[in-house]
Amino acid sequence: MFSIPTHARRRLPFAVAGFMSFLFSVWLYFVQGETTAGIFVGLWVPSIHSLGTLLLTPVADTPTRRYEEVGS
């Protein structure tokens, strides 16, 4: 049986949620005829992917800068 790498396993829920949101928006827009709701749900896709990026991107520690006093 094949194993999914850890980095892909962490991204998978966000990719699946985004894809499901896309399918739901297409279903609302074309099948149900709810154009406004379909567009609204379609806007969830980039929001879900942005949330995944925000949560999964490591924050690098930035070194603190020391400012030296300028002598007169």
C-alpha cells in the first residue's frame, strides 16, 4: 500500500474542501438555478485555499535588528 507524504497529507483537507466547494457552487448555479448563491459559494474556494496557506506556512523567525545610536 502506498503512503502519502506528510506535507501532502496536511494539504489534502484544504484541497478537498476547496474542490467540494467548487462542485457545490456549480451545482447551485447550474442545476438549482440559484445564481447568486452559486457565486457566493464559489468565492469560498480561494478563501479555503488561503486559509490552508496561512495555517500551513511556517513562520520564519526574523532576527531583531539592533540600531546603533549615531554620534554627533
